[in-house]
Amino acid sequence: MAMSASEIEALIKAALPDARVIIEDLAGDGDHYAATVISERFRGLPRVKQHQLVYDALRGRMGGELHALALQTSVPD
């Protein structure tokens, strides 16, 4: 079963409450998304750790309900 953009956003915001989250459905199929996540929590962390925090927020849904997620993370300006 595919995930909706709003479900992805809600999971990320539950784990990173200060995050600004932008989700784009890349293929219109509910399986291939791009996410931009901006959070102060990422400050000082390497990009790999930032991405791990987002993937952890998805609670194991990557590779199952969510097939692909192109991820960009950053800290606020």
C-alpha cells in the first residue's frame, strides 16, 4: 500500500517538530517522492546523520509502503 504525501509529512514532523517539510510526488503513484526537510536539529550534523534522522522518522516504511524518497536536508538560514 502506498503512502500519501501528508502521511510522510506528519511522520517527519512528529519526529522533528520544528521542521519545514516539502513533499513532492515525483511519479503520481504514491510510491516515488522527493522531500526537502529543513530543521535546526540538523545543525552540526553530517548529511548522512541528517538523512538517518528523517529515515528513522518514517518508522521502517522505506522500502515497503514507501518505495523511493529523494531526500534533501538542511538547516534554516
